[in-house]
Amino acid sequence: MRDTVYFLAFDGYADWHAAHALCEIRRPGDWQLKTVGFSLQPVLSMAGLRVVPELTLDQLEVKRAALLVVPGGYLWEHGHGEEAVEAARRVHDAGATVAAVDSGVLVLARAGLLDACRHTSSWPGHIGTHVPGYAGADQYDAQALAVSDSGVITASQLGSVEFAREVIRTLDLYNPSDREHWFRLFKHALPPPWCAGDAAAAVAA
């Protein structure tokens, strides 16, 4: 039963990259959200938030995995984190979705998951600079802030809302209309119809 979303936390991870997505995953209460790490030792996010992983990457249960989320962080640009590369490959091979933002996309590239699917990152050339074996340049979409294709979600560092939208779609959270209203609210500050009266009252006050 695929009922678990795994979020990878490590020293220096960019805590804002998946914040919108994680909140929406937890809101309905239908999914388990578990934090995984390279060890069970506490880590500090880029903003200094202290997080204690619940399990290690090798303890991740691929049969229960619906999604693995890999945020960005300086770690990936230094070529570290082979355990994360292997975990991403295992999760994807088992039929679940893997998702990454900014430099976290390098993990998916090292796992060979971007060679045959449409994808993006923070800027053209970023992946090839850090992953010599990357063979997916012709699949790169420089116009999109987030892309979902073939069980792989990738996003720019500027696309946290777009990233969340793709996660919401992948996990089938809310109905299509509500998903669009959610995106308009967080991306363009356009309240949904059922909040229009409250918004107008607030402006009038």
C-alpha cells in the first residue's frame, strides 16, 4: 500500500523549497509524511531549523512510498550523497514518484532518471556542469518552473508553488477545480470564490 511520502532532510537543506507541498500533503490527513536522513542525527536546515530524521535512507520502504522529495542544498553541488541517488533510483524503479527542487535535481540526474523525461532545474547548464554523465539535455524545459513527467517531478528554486502544484496533482489531492484555485491563491494572491466575500470585507475595513 503506497501511503507514505518521504522527505529527505540533511544539513543545509533549503527548507522553503517543499514547504507548500508538505503542508498540503499533511492537510487532508490521508498520507503519512516521514522525514528520512543519511543518519538519525539531528540536522540543521539552511535557515537553522533543527530536524531529527525518523529513519535512514536504507530504511525507506519502497513498497509504501508514494513520493520521495529531495530539496536543494549545497551538498549536491559537491557531489556528495550517493545514498540519496540510490534511494531515488530504488523508489522510482518500484513505481513511485521522485521529486526534487533546485540542486536536488542533481540527485535525480545522477540516478539517470532525467535522461528520458521532460524536466527542468534552476537554470540551463546547471545539471550538465555537475553531472558529467547527464544525457537528457534535449529534454530540458527552460521555460517551466516545475515539470512532471514519467514519475519524475523537477522544479526551479523559484518554483516552490509550481512544485507544490505538481505534487498535489500527483497525489490526487483535492479536485481539479480546487487545485487551480489553490494555485491562483498562493501564486497570484487571488482568493477562491468562497473567500471572495471575506477578502472584500477585509479590504473595506
